Amino acid sequence: MGLWMNILPDRGELDRFDLDILAILQRDARTPQRLIAQAVNLSTPAVQRRIRRLEDAGVILRNAAVLDPARVGRPITILVAVEVESEQSAPLDATRLAFAAAPEVQQCYYVTGEADFILILTVPDMAAYQALTRRLFLDNPNIRRFRTFVAMERVKVDLAVPVGPAASPPR
């Protein structure tokens, strides 16, 4: 088993072909399966079966278009560090649900350290952010405090997960 081998839960192992297919799909999920097949030296039906297996196993979560927030009227990206009052199950779950339900929130992470949550969100302007702070933070009795960081520049935005031999550190 090479460094690049990974395990599919209850489905076997991710082999070199799976990882190569995943790398291609992460770059462009609309790549025709016949082109993927040529690139990884498999038949088109074999690629189709592998993609279906990866979807069924939950390795591929969804296929989505990546939008430029500024071009759809949401030019401001904001990171928010949130501290909660209580980490008991009920208030914490309610806070998680509120964050997950807010369409402005692109990503939400429950984290260790000084903050309890880190949110990444986009808004059209600061007035919209101010309204969002009322709804998500100020009106939520479980929020102790929050700190806002307005992004000045989007240096790198990518959700691609490194896969394959190039993603593994040398031993």
C-alpha cells in the first residue's frame, strides 16, 4: 500500500485511479467522463462506476459552481470569531443551527482556542452585515462576544482537498 492509499468507509480503498479522478473533478466537475477516462487510462464505463461509488460512499459530496461574490452583488467577505456563553448541548446546537441556516454564512467551523466558532460570510455592504450581526449575534443569548475581520483581498479561495501522491509529505 503506497503513501497515497486511503480508505473508503465500508467500501474498500481509494486507489491511484480514484485519486486521479478526484483531482480532475475538483478542478472541473463538468469534465466529460470520456476525457477523464483518457487521462487516467481507464474505460469510460469504469470511470462512471468509480464516480458513482465515490458519490455513494460520500467522498464526493456534491457538484457545484464556484461564483465570484463581487459579480453577484456580495463583494464584502468577512471572517467572524464567535465566543459562546454556554457549550451545553441545547444552546450550542441552537447556535449551530442559526449559523447553518444563514445564507450569508459560507462556512462555519466549531473550533478550539479563544473562539468557539469561525464564520466566513459574504454581504453586499456593511449595512447588511450590521443587520446580520443583530440577527445572528446580538439577539442570540448564547453569544458572549464576536470579533469581525473584513477581508481586504481574496488571496486564495479554494475548497479543493489535496489528493494523491503529491499531497502526501515525503517520509
